[in-house]
Amino acid sequence: MSAQPDERKPTAEPAGAAGDKPTERTPSDYASREDVPEMLKKLQARKEKHKDRSKVYRVGNVVVGVVLVVGGIFLSGPGIPGPGFLVILLGLGLLALEFERAERLLERVIVWADKAKDRAQRATVKEKVAGGVLVALLIGAFVAAAILYDIPLLPV
């Protein structure tokens, strides 16, 4: 046997070959495309404008962002009413102006929301009706359970 290094040539398989995962849009894919979600464009514009602000303003922005994220996590806890997820997104929006990691996470959320909007717009009338019926059944089941098991609907 020779002591030559193992020379493996990459095999060129066509896209969509067996075993390949379907391609998904990622935030970095939008950088060179025309279909960039409007929210990502606004985020980039805000980030450029934010760089010119004073250090005191930027530190205050980070503090408020951290407080909002922590508060949102608290509001997302069991038994605590409140819009925890929305508060987390608000805090993440503020932190994205300073930190790349927060910006990437927010971009992923924006891309996910954009894809969900596209799916909802492409839904057929039957799918929309089925979704509406399902929501109505879930609400009905909750009301029935509240009546049967004496669950208070309003805290008193």
C-alpha cells in the first residue's frame, strides 16, 4: 500500500437528490435576493442609524432590551398572564441593534414569520375554512371544560 493521502473527489449530485433536505430560506440567503422581507430592510436601516448614537443612549438601549427579554421570559411562565412572547421580541429588537447574535435570532424570527405569512396567503379556501372550524371547536371545548369542571374564566 502506498502512503499517499486519501484523495476523495466530491461527487456532484443534482439538487433534490434522494436524501437531500429541501432548501429553506435563511437570513443570509436574503442578502443577495430581491425578496428580502421589509422588516429586515428596516432592521438594517435602524442598525446603521443606531451606530451614530451616543454611548449613553446605546448602553441604555441594551439595559432596556435585557429588562424586556427577562420580563418576557417571566411573563411566559406558567400561570402568569401576559404577552411574554411579544415582550421578548421587543427586547430582542433592541438588543439586535448592538449584538450580532441577537440580530441573527431576530432575523430567523422575521424569516419564519414571512414564510408563515406566505403559507397563509397560499392556503386554499378549504384549508382556511378547516382552520376556522378547528379554532371554533377548540374554543368550544375550552368553554365546555370550564363549565363542566368549574374552571373560573375570570380571576375573582
